[in-house]
Amino acid sequence: MENTNSRRDFLKKSAALALGTIAATAVVNNTLFANTQNTTLENYLLPGGDRFTLSVLPYTYDALEPHIDKLTMEIHHSKHHQAYVTNLNKALETIDNSILGSNYTFENIFDKIEKLPVAIRNNAGGHYNHSLFWILMKPNGGGQPKDKLAAAINTSFGSFDEFKKKFTESAMNRFGSGWAWLVLNKSKLTITSTANQDNSLMNVSGIEIKGTPILALDVWEHAYYLKNQNRRADYITSWWNIVNWDAAESLFNTASK
Ligand code: MN3
């Protein structure tokens, strides 16, 4: 019992620490969930009590229609994402505490990922990546970023159209299942992609570009197959209409501080 209690205590502490370390989400707490019931970041992306938890989306399952259909959103969130959360919690029960110590934040998990079982790599990645993916979409999104992110994209890629073209190519060229990313590393914006549920925060070989995610696109078939079948290009075209540039801007501003 003592172990259980102390584990719960340190997870609570690590949740508080993570608020500072997963900088990407700090602003999200105050803005993106403002109109939802489940407004706390702790409920969304961090361990709740002694468990990671799946939070509700900041919009309804049909809110992204016609670009992403209701059934896809429902299965993607309530089945696929839930499975990553469930399996992450199971996998964390099996590990030697000397690896993560008392710090169960994503930052620490991703930093030690090479020493952890592959189930943690897949499921912590799955949980984190999807949590970002949801907040980086919104009804009536799309268009272009404004302010500092727009300027940084122009500096890095020449123009928004050139950025969009390169990001789309990266998402199209990811063979099999994975993600396309815009990441920030030392004030440099880069487009990259990762396989499976890997991401650019993971400290492990095979991650080409390290950095803080600013934009995330899931290109697993489960993200589009019901509506688009094999047509990934159509899904990506649709996705540009629902990108939440306010969220991306928040992530960029936090990461570039
Ligand atoms: Mn997915």
C-alpha cells in the first residue's frame, strides 16, 4: 500500500512538473479548451492520479465534417487513442523504476525511450501524438497562420505555399504508418516524418529530426480509410481545411521562448 501511495504522490508531482516541461501545451490549457467542459490540461495530456487518461475532444465527433467524418473521429479517438492510453498504463506497470525514477512525464519517458520496452515507445508516442493531433484541428479551421509563426514559415520555406507543398510531400512519402511534422529546433523550423508512433521528442536512433512539434498529421490508414480508403492525398487535402493555426501558433510561441 505504501508503494501505491508513494507512486500516486510522485505522479501528481510529476504532472505538475510536466506542465512546465511539455511546453507545447501550456498555452493550450488557457485557450483551446476554453469552451469545453474538460478544460484542464492535466486531464488531457498528463497522468490523472496514477494513470494516464484519455480526455474528451475539444469538439464533437461530427464537428470536423465534411473534412473528417464522424465515424472515423469516433473510432480514432474512442478506440485507437484509448488503446494507446490503456496499453501505456499497462506497460508502465512492468518496468524497472530505476529507469524513469519518479518522473513519469512525457519528456522523461521520451528522453529514456531507448532503455524502455517498445510497448512504451509505441503507446506513449501514440498517446502524446494523438493528443496533439486533436488540438491541432478545429471546425472552420484552415487558412494560414498569422503573426510569428507565419513569419517563421516564410523565413524557413520561402512562402506558405512552398511550406504546404513540402509538408504534403512529407506526409505522402511516409511509407506505411506514421506521422508528418513541423518541428522547431533551436529557432529553426523543419518538416519531417516519423514511422509508427515515433515523434521528434524521442531520444533514440531513427528519429531524423529532433525538436518540438508545432504541427502534427497522422497518416495511419485508420485516420482516413473509412472515408478516403487508399486515397491519402484526398485526406491530406481535407485536413488543410481544419488545421487549427491558433493552436500551432501557441505551440510555436511557447517553444520559441
Ligand atoms: Mn491515429
